[in-house]
Amino acid sequence: MDELYFLNDGSYELDSGAYFGIVPKAIWSRYFHDIENKIRITTNIPMLNINNRHILLDAGIGNNFSEKFRKIFKPIKDHDIEELIENDYHINALDKVIVSHMHFDHCGHVFSKNKLFRNTSLIVQEKELQAYRHPNEFTRGSYIKDRITPGIIKLEGSRRINGNISTVITGGHSEGHMVTLFNINSRKYMYGGDLFPSAFHIKPYYITAIDSYPVESLRLKKKLVKKAIKENIAIIFNHDPEHIMAKVYGSPEKPELEFQDIKR
């Protein structure tokens, strides 16, 4: 039987303005409490077991931090996906890691020397790989350079990975950002990467200040929320510490959420 699990790779601090963008504090402070203008956000990582193949959607924040990184982001590693995969799920190797984009908090473990990634394929958009290799002044702080351990499979545009999994390139948050759509036991899911970092960001115009192309984010969020409503797709939020997944109802302009039970 195919399975969907949710792992956690710890948490870190992010500037409140970066996380909420143009949304006024009077609105987001009803749901979030910042400390010294910082929000602590988590890293929810879906792991798929399909036809006895183990697939990660994104690869967390990793476990190798410079002193500068620690001072800025204050990571707390109360969980680590490598330890969870090996010790809790007794998995010795991963088949694929599909990364929504290459920002440091989504691809940390692709730089790992762990045997889990020895024969893994990293699936990433060609545009995103180029943005990672050649950052500009705006994006430089979001990418951390290191040697990528898995073999790389580069995509150009939206693609079907197999019968259960497909990717949709969105841009918006980064040059080659993509979301992953998949089916597990006849249920439909969407891993939204940083287009939908939290349940709060389900509204199309609630966009982070880190998005390189916010107008693209707005357009694709409307399109994807409409698809989720029409096709009864549960959306997974990778940075939400309380609500990991929800079904969407209503309209793209005024979406309503029904939070779903998860399996860890």
C-alpha cells in the first residue's frame, strides 16, 4: 500500500516583514505572534512511498550551518529528516528528491554525505538550477553554495514524473519554483512549496516579500487554488507549525480551509 508521511527538519527564525510582505501587521498578528520582529517557522517535509520507492518533496534546512547563518536564522534542530528516515522508518536509501526550489530551507540535505542520498536523483527545474548557480543581488542571500550530492535530473517546464506524480512550474517565488501534484490511494495532494508556505498564505495576494516575481505568484496562486477547489485537492503547507494540510473550499478570491489529519 502506498503511503504519505510528514517529516520535520527543525525550525528557524525569519523576519516578519519578509514572511508577510505587504500584508499589514494588524491582520497577520491575529494569527501569529512575533518576537523582536521575527517569526519562527518550521519545515514540514512530505515523504512518499509509492511502489516501494521513497521520494522526498524538498529536503529541509539541513544540518551544516555557518556561524553567520546561526546568528541570523537561529536554527533549532529538534528534528532531523535523516535521523527520522533511518531510525524511525528504517529506510536506507531515497530514490528521488523533488525540490520546489533551491532556497536554503528547501534543499539543505541535498548537500549531505549521508548514504541515504548516494543513489538519489535530485529533480529540479533547469531555470532554478541556473538561479542557484548564478544568483543576483536580490537572491544571493537565499542560496547557499555547496556540492550537490545526488545526481541531477533537470526539468524544463511542467512535467509528469510518473503515473502518480507531476510537477507544475510556477516561477513567482523564485526563477524556477514549482509545485508537485500527486495521488496516494486515490486521494489528491498538492505540495505548494513557498507559494503556500502556511495556511495563512492561502489567499492569493498574501505573498512573501522574498518572492522575486510577486505578480507571477499572484497569478499562479489563483490558478492553483481554483484547481484545488475544483478537484478536491489537499494543499500541504511546508512552513506552518500548526496546520500542515487542508482542503480548500469557496473561491480563489475568498478561500476557506478544512484542516486534515496527518500521519507522522
